[in-house]
Amino acid sequence: MASWLFLATESELIEHQKLTLQIEGQYIGLYHLNDHYYALEDACPHAQNFFLLSQGKTVIETVQCPFHNALFHIPSGQCLRKPGRDLIKYDIRLDAGEIYVYL
């Protein structure tokens, strides 16, 4: 059953930073860009759980897979350069300085 789960506090994630989290057995990349928070599937879709995208290079609103060089748009999860596919983008909410994800 899906529910809202705690990810982090806003103070843990300063502007233009990212966190790698594992919640309910799923890797989630949490990004803070331009005063917005984004939660995306963190495992590279090309190699499943072998490479975490949040450990790749982040430039402006994109993250690059550290192994395959696939490129993803953080706000939408869209795959901009293959190999890969669009990422799952999770709904998040803020409540009193805490960040929650809907899983």
C-alpha cells in the first residue's frame, strides 16, 4: 500500500546538492535545484541497480550516469541521452522542514 515516507530534512540538502537514499528497498536520488526538490529513481535504467545516478555529474538540471554517460533531466526524469529510458519521478511534499516521498 502506497504512503508518504520521510526522506530527509530540508537542512540536510542545500541548494544544488543531492542525496542518495534507500527507502523500502528502492534507491532514490533526492535533488535540490532552483528552490525545488525532486525525487527520482536512482538506479541506472540501463544497468539496473549497479550504478547510482546520484553519484554522477550534475550540471544545471541534468544528471549523467557515471558509467554509461546517459543523461537525464532532473525535473522531469526524461532521458536526454541514451542508453536508458525515462526515470520514475516520485511525488514529494514538504511539511515543517521535512521532505516526504509517496511510495
